[in-house]
Amino acid sequence: MSDDSTTECLLFPELFSKPVVAQFDQREGSSDGGALLLKAADGHYRLVEELTACLQDQRQAGKVDHTLQDLVAQRVFSIACGYPDGNDSARLGSDPIHKLLLGRDPIEGLDLASQPTVSRFENAVGVKELYRMGETLAQSVIRRHAKRLRRRVYRVTIDLDPTDDPTHGAQQLSFFNGHYDSWCYLPVMGFISFNEEAEQYLCAAVLRPGNAPAAVGAVGLLRRLIRILRGHFPGVTIRVRLDGGFASPAVLEFLDAQSKLEYVVAMAKNAVLKRVAAPGIDRARKLSESSGKTEHIYGEVDYAAGKWLHRRRLVIKAEVVRAPEKDPKDNPRFVITNMTQSPQWIYEQVYCQRGDIENRIKELHDLEIDRTSCTSFWANQFRVLLTAAAYVLMQELRLRAAGTACARAQVLTLRERLLKLGARVMVSVRRWVIHLPTSFPFLPAFRLIACRLGAQSG
């Protein structure tokens, strides 16, 4: 083959006993055959429909080829399948599965929206619409789990956590952040979990400027989530877990003012807190010298920072970390709380359980929630919400995968196992038939998830 040959045909003449020809000629084929599960999951959430209802269409009706719901669905399903950028629209335009996901004829139907159409769409959304979309996302997730649990919930836990979103262009409100040593945005993610369940469900994703303190917007976000939760679960106990960046007077005063709300909020160490923890550190150091291992001591004090209106309970973990061939290191940790249990139980059984949030945020980065390359800040916030919606659908697939090999899989693994499935679409008079490989290794899990989402065995 010459270098200027087309890529529609590839020849491997010497790999096997006969020459192998690979031809890219399956116009009815798709590599995303499993994406039907996303459509089925959205059928239970109605997330695409409800997010679309938050938008206003300012276009001239006679010039519209793609409805707002089609555009939202195209972006959400594409992101979930691994196509986070608007430029991917050109490559997916005639994909039969992606056309089918929009309710179009997979062969003869109109192609997907082009990249210019997607870009205009993303940049046309206003601030009020984005606020409504954020509230709708939270409402949809909470309503879904209220129905799933039949409202038999005695505790809901809210976790907020910021993350960095590095920027590489001239995006609005991108600033240099010394902590992350980069130009970035600082989005904050909100998750909820129910009773003793391990899964933390995404319910909020708010983009913020790169120089925003961690606590900026936290009170408003908490107020919104608590209001929605109270509407679906009257009288439920709400537990809030936050890291040290949220330990501002405004956040703590807000939490103290809520009824039936427990909180644990980490606090950064300072000179005063180090002095308070010193006796515990001395004891932990002696234990560590005796055992040759890392040791820790728990304690508590009533503490008030300079700007606090009153004292609060402060749990202290005085720890000395010992590693091979390294000097012992003092590692005091502090948590503010209004809970009454023992310091050790609060720290280990409540605060430390929020550590899994890092895995959820890593999954969001795997879905490329940081693909915020639009110049407009609000267009980037829109992208963040679309990615959040895609992640919510992926979490729904994982929930439906209970009892299978995919039950605790990361979202990238779910995509590879369930969505990235070679398919050929055939059209008959009465139906569309999707031919999938018989050698599919995750067929039992796929079949079970599909049935749980409403498919019928035939």
C-alpha cells in the first residue's frame, strides 16, 4: 500500500497464513451498540427531557433542524460514550446507533447536529437557564432515589468537594491558583448517599473561577440540596461532610442553624491548634517509639477561632506517622462537629468515609468534565452540567448492575464493558434490528441490566 492510500481498506499480507484485508465499509455499523442502555436509563430518569425544559429556544422555527431536546440528548449520550468535544459531532454524524438514540431512523434519518450547531447551542444558554438546570439535576437524582428506596430513608449524607480544572487558553474567569500551581477553574461537586449505602450519587456540579476560595457558593448549594431533600424526605436526618476549605464562619453558622442536621467539617491546622494537640502528639510519639509503627491518639476540646461567634466541639486526631527509613512525622488532624459520639468513632466512621469522594471525582475527570475549552464561562458551566448528566446515567447503569461483574466497576470500565460494543443495524418494515456479537464476554451482565431497565426477553 502506498502512503497516500485511503484508510477505508488496510492490508496485512504476512500476519497470518492468508492475507487479511480490513475494510471500513459498514455504513450500518457502530462501535457504540451498547449505548441503548443509556437511552433506557434516561427513560427512567427523564433527565434529558427535564434538562431541556429549562432552556428557551430563541431560534427561528423555520430554520431549525435539531430540537433542543435532540441537542441535549446528543451531547449527553456522546459524552457518556467517550466523545466529550463538539468536534466529535463530525465523526458521529451518521452513526446509526447515535441517530437511533435521538429517535431517528438509524439509516435514512437526519444526521446528528454538526460541530458549528453544537457550539452555537452551548454558547446560547443563559445564567438563569443554567441555574434551573442545576436545580433540575438535583431534583431528578433525589426523586429517583426517593422512588427507589420508597422513601424508607433515615439518613441522607451530603458531601461537597472542590477539584481543579486546568485551563489552557483564554477562558473567562480562569485564574492562576497557587495551591494547584496552574491556571484553572475550581468546580465544586455535590454528592448524596443514603443510609449505609456505599455509593455516592452526583447531584450538583458548579463551575467556579480559578481564584475562588473553597467555601464560595457552599451555603447556597447546601441550602438548595437541603430544601429538596426535606421535600422528598420530611423529618430525615441530614449529615454534611466537608473538607477543610469549607470551614468558614458563614458555612458553620448556616449548618448550626439547621434542624436535624449533623456535620463534620475538617479544619486546617494553625499555631493554636498545634499547641492544643501537642500533649496528644507527645503520647502518640511515645507509643510509636515503643511499637515501631504509626500510632494515633484521639481527643477533643471546645474551640473558637477568632471570627467565630461561639465555641464548637473540635475532634483531634494526634498522629505520628512512621515509615521505613524515614524520620517519624507529626500529623495532627482536626474536625469540627456537632455530633455527640466518641472522637474516634466520629473521625473513623463518619469523616474518613468521605474519602471515596476522590474516586467519584476521578470518574468525572475520566468522563472529561474538565473539557471546558469554550471562551465563555457560562458555556463551560453548561458543558459541566451535560457531563454531570452523563455521569448520572452511568451511575444508574452501575446501580442496575448489582450482582454482576460490573457492580463496582469504574465508569470507564462500564463504558468498555457495556457500551463499546460492535453493532450492525438493519431496518425492516416493522422494526429496527441491532445485530450484536455472540462472543460478547459480558453478555450476562448486559442482559440483566437491560431487563432491569425494561427490556423484554424475546
